[in-house]
Amino acid sequence: MKHVTLFMVVVLLCGSLLAQEEKNAAVEINLEELTHSILSQNLGVKVADTEKKIPEAAVLVQESIFDTLFSASTDYFYDKKEPANSVFGRKSTTYNYALGLDKKLPIGLGLALDFKNTLTTSDSSFSQRRLWDTSFGLSITQELVRNYFGFMDRKQLQAKEEQARAAQNKSYRDIETIVASGHEAYWNLSFAQENLKIREGNLQLAHQLHKINKERLELGLIEKSDFHASAAHVERAKAELELANMTLEEARIALRNLLNQAEEQIPYAAQDGLLFAKKSFSKDEAFRIAFEMRQDLQSLKKTVEAQKLIVRVASNNRLPQIDVKGSITTNGLDRNYGQSLEELGHGISPQYGIGFFITYPFENSSARGTYQAEKAQKKKLLLQLGQLDQNIQSEVKNAMNQLTSLAQATEKRIAAEKLLNDKLKAEVTQLKQGRSSIDVVIQDHERLLAARTDTALSIRDHNIAWMKLQLAQGTLLNGYENQLTEINL
């Protein structure tokens, strides 16, 4: 019975350990893999990709004014009402069949083709009892002045195309910003992992110091107050380890949200550790690249170009609308449909005409108000363009300054950490020899812990600063062209 009970305890213990190990398990991922995952899984990326399709669809809507319109109709009319004189017949039927094509050309020329067939039957004694009336007509409308030879139509289409290209650039920048937040979350996770290791080492050393103190207390070499100090140091180290675990979990949650992961999925762990590598860059090149590569800048420039076109359209909209219209029609009449078509083909019964039509509201308030509004919008966009130029310069300059300062600070912190580590080792040796006190060792230990944390933070901030410089230059997504092509960027 004792053996069975012991076996059950061992099984439960192993199960608990396996469950804990599974809970702490994580899939390692490097920065490049993370970027690919963000581009394929992040909801913000999907939103940005979808948003650019709206202006692209607007281009098709604008192009629709040049679509060819086909129309067809048929109707039937029966008349048997009481006539004033029976000699004209008491009953008649009419059948109408019509086909039409309408097309507007980019030069502002409108074309309309109409082919109509009317069959009339009657019981009248003084007219044809069955008659086909077949006609073919061509109408031409040329817009002048306001939409001079299609000027407004073409400019409106060009504006929509510029807006679509601007939306594509904006989408790229939005996605680049999302990836940047992913890189920052990655380095926060890497720091959280390093911080956990530091706290675990801190607790291990605290236990060692407490063990030394316990041995010395048993030998009567120290007072109980010193023993309590080392015990308190252990408890503080345990608390700091708990907080480090909490920070790690928060970092994992932040990354999981970016990747649109379900909560039950195994979390990611940063494969790239916090290793310091000093970055090199050219200040002049950094500014040149930024103004050449920043997609939000390119987007705003295209938006300005589109607005210039919209202002020209609004300016023309203040002018009167003058159209020149002309038409020619020929028809054929016969009891036989084939003969009616033959007469139509000979064109022996033409009708034609030409006219000028003008439309102009005297006050023209709407057109004048729209023009003023579009001019103000253009001025606003130009000011925003200048503002963005300044912001880009500031972002690049700040990123370079941060990168340089953090590199120097990191080098000094690494050196300080090494010196504090050497000092702590010496103090621990002296403590064992009775030539140092536990308070001094605990103070040195806490200084070393702070130095290690500062070093890890500094390396993390240095890596984030390098990412921010790439973001400020608009080069963060360089090297991911294939995946960007898959989402049409």
C-alpha cells in the first residue's frame, strides 16, 4: 500500500512539473520572422491594405463616364376606343422596338446611335393597314467652355488616379508604422527575458549570501541582525523575480495582440538576445534617404498634385456650360419590313439639325463657393507638406542623436557593470574571510543588479533607436519586397 501511495505521489508531481513546463514553453522567433508574421497576420496591416482599395475603386467610378451604354426597349399599344368617324378605323395596334448606343469620348464628344422600328396595324379603309416605320439616327454633342473638349473629365480622372497612388503610399507608411511597433514589442520582450534571467541570478546570489550568513551565525561570527538582513534580501529578490515574470507575461501579451494570436496559443520568445552592436550611419545620407523614401511624404505630395487638379476643375466650373449639338436621322416606310430597311439604307428621307445650348446661373454661388473651398484645401495641404518636411528632419535628427547617445551610454554601462561585478566578487571573498559585512555586500549586490538592469535597458533602447532611425528614413521594410508585393504594395 505504501508503494502504491508513493507511486501516485510521484505521478502527480511529474504531471505538475510537465504542466508547469508546458505553461512556460515558448516558440522562439527572430526579428525577420516576426516581421513576416506581422505582415501576414496583423489586423492593422489588413485594414491598411483594404483602405487603399477604396480610392482605387473611385478611379473606376470616374472612368465610368467614358463607358459605352447599350439600351434596348420594346412596347405594345392597343387602341379600340370609339372614333369620331368610322372611316378611319375602329381598331389599331402599335409595336415599338428600339436599340441604342451612347458613348462619351475623353475629348468631351458625346455620340448617340438610335435604331427604331415601329409597326402599326389598323382596320382603316383610307390608310395602310400594316406599316413599318424604321429609322436610324446619330446625335453628336460637343461640350465647350466649361468642359472644353473634355478638360474637366480628364482632370477629374487624373485627380482620382493621384489620390489612389497617394492612398497606396499612405497604406505602406501605415504598415511600416505597425511593423515598427512590432519591433519595439520584440525588443521589450527580449529585455523582459533578460530581466528575468538577471532576477533569477539575483535570487541565486541572495541565497548564497544567506547561506554564508547562516554558517557564520552558527559559528557565532555575526549577530542575528546580519542574518535577518540577508533573509530580507532573499525575500526582496523573490518579489523582484515575481515582478519580472509579470513583465515578461505583459510583453508576451503585447506581441500576441500584434500577431492576432489566440490566448491559448503557445507564446513567442525572442530569439535575438540583448547583444550590443554599435551602428554606423551617415548624417547627410540619412536626410537624403528620408526625403526620398518616406512614403507619407510621397503620399502627401501626390495628394497636393490631386488637389491642384481639383482646383482647376473647380475654377472651370464657374464658367458657363455651352454645348453644340447636331443630329441626323433617316427613315424608311413600307408594308414590308425588308423594303423599309432598304429605303433606310438609301437615305432618301434624311432629317438633320444643329443647335447651341447655354446654361449659366447668374449668381453662380455654388461654383464660386466650391472654388474658394478647394483653394483653401490646397493651401492647407501645402502648409501640411512644409510641416511634414520639418517633422521628418526633426525625426531623423532626434533618432541619430538618440542612437549616438545610447551607444556611448551603453558602452559606459557595460564597463561599469564589469567593475561592479569585480567589486562584488571581492566583497564576497572578504565576507567569507570575515573582513567585510553583509550590509556592504548587499549594497554592492543591489548596485550590480541595478547596473545589469540599466545595461539591458540601454541595449534595448539602442536597438529601438536604430529601428526608429530606419522608420524615420522610411527604410524599415527594405528587404520585404516579395511579401509586400503579395499585398499589392
